[in-house]
Amino acid sequence: MRQVFSLFKVVLAAVLIAAVCFASDAPTVTVKGYVLDSACAFTKGLSKPISQACAISCAKAGSPLVILAADGTIYWPIADTTPSSGQNPKLLPYAGEKVTATGKVYERGGSKAIVIEKIEAQTAEK
């Protein structure tokens, strides 16, 4: 029984090491787009937020904020910590605005998520 338990610990350690190695392979990218609530991004087919007040109101009511890129890609902000945490506090100052966010992007089943390392409002283009 001890041998089985020891083998289990070795296999578990190997799996955890592999998971950490693969997770760190996520590419760091820069994403430009609007911060808006996820419900509007999906149900209303918006290309930009209705208003800053609307995005803030939805976020404060619990709707997760996302970044909607110009090509229609929706990036779900996530934490890379365990336990994980919501990212609305990080995005709320930019709700309804165009941003540039840099971080590691993960893809799974057609969804994209970003661990934001840096975010800033885009300056107005002239």
C-alpha cells in the first residue's frame, strides 16, 4: 500500500510540474478594444459599449467585464492565482472605454482569456 501511495505522489508531482510548464507557455500579447459587460457583448451584438454609465452599472450588478477587440474577439480577464479572483475591480476604472491591455492569453474551446499584466486607456486618435 505504501508503494502505491508513493507512486501516486510521484505521478501527482509530475503532473503538477507539467501543468506549470505548459501554463507558462501562454504567449504574451497586446489587446486593444473596449471594456464592456459580458452580457451586452454577447446578447446585444455591440461593437462598443452603449455608454460608460451602462458598463459600470452592469459591472456593479455582477456582470463580468470583458475586452471586446475590433475584430469581435472577446477576451475574458482571468487571474492566474489559486484560488482565483474576479477581475472587475481591475477593469472597472476603464468600463466603457477603449483600452490597451498586455498579458498572457489562453485559448480553449473557442474562448480566449487574458491574465492582464498591464492595462491603460487608449489615447484619442487624431
